[in-house]
Amino acid sequence: MGGPAVSLTTPRLDLLPITVALVAAVFEGRREDAEKLLGARLPDAWPGRALVERAFYAELEAIQRDPSARLWGDRVMIARDGVRRAVGSVVFHGAPDHEGAVEIAYGVEPESQRFGYASEAVQACVTWALSQPEVRVVRAATPPWHVGSQRVLERCGLRRTGSRDSPIGEIEEWERWQNR
């Protein structure tokens, strides 16, 4: 399933692959090690339990057992505006399924929001994902009240396809197909 994740570069960001070593440093609260691995400063809230619970849906041991599936395409956003600093992440919820679908999620730290980092990073990651031979569609989900997230998805070529109930309430579903 695809090769190892590669770094992506946008006009303002380096999108570095999330590795098992980085996940372990974050899970274990080893900030200095995580910063060394990234070659960038981390936000004050990183690493923290809230980040881990939001970004990863598996235990460290499960990620270590099958990192190529669980960390497929996952990247940290590193801003290159003076001091290199992590401003967010883009993750996929695992490798492509049997239909060639992947689900993307992203987040930008509060102090770095409203600068276009999410749109820039998500666009690069969606383009990369759709260039992988095993991917036919990139999907995303967001609450209907999260207008900022909807705008990012629209800018990146995803279209709203419906909604569903979830444990946190109604969720809008979005997708972008390869060659459409």
C-alpha cells in the first residue's frame, strides 16, 4: 500500500511525516525529543493528552504493530516564518480501505488559526493522497456549525455529500474523488 510517507512542501509549510518515534515522544510527554525529531518548536499545549486523544484513535502498541497502515499519510505542519514551529497536523484515519477511500482530519493550534495554514496543508495532503494509486476518494467529516472547517474543505475541492448522526451530534460528510 503506497510507499513511505514523504515530506511535502507548500509556500509556507513543511509537512513532515508523523513517525512512530514522534508518536511515542508525544504519547510519553517527551517534548524535547519530539522537538528534536521535528526540528521545530512545539506549541505550549504539545504534547498533551488532549492532542493525543484528538489525533490518534489507537494505542501506541497498535500503531507500533502496523505503522504503515495507521500513520498512512499523517503529517505535522511546520511553519517556516522565522523560527520553525509546529502549527498543526493533518492525519488520515488509516490507510485506504477496500474501496480506495481515506478520511482526512486536521487541526491548527489556536494561536496559528486564521492564517490559511489549514487550507494550504489540507490541499497539499489531498492532492498527494489522490495521486496514490490505491486512493479513489478523500473523505472528511465536520459538524455543521464548524464553518471554518467547511471553508477549508471547499477550498480544497471537497463537496458536501450528506450528513449522519454521530456520538457528538450531526456530522456533515464531504468528499473529493480522483479525476472529478
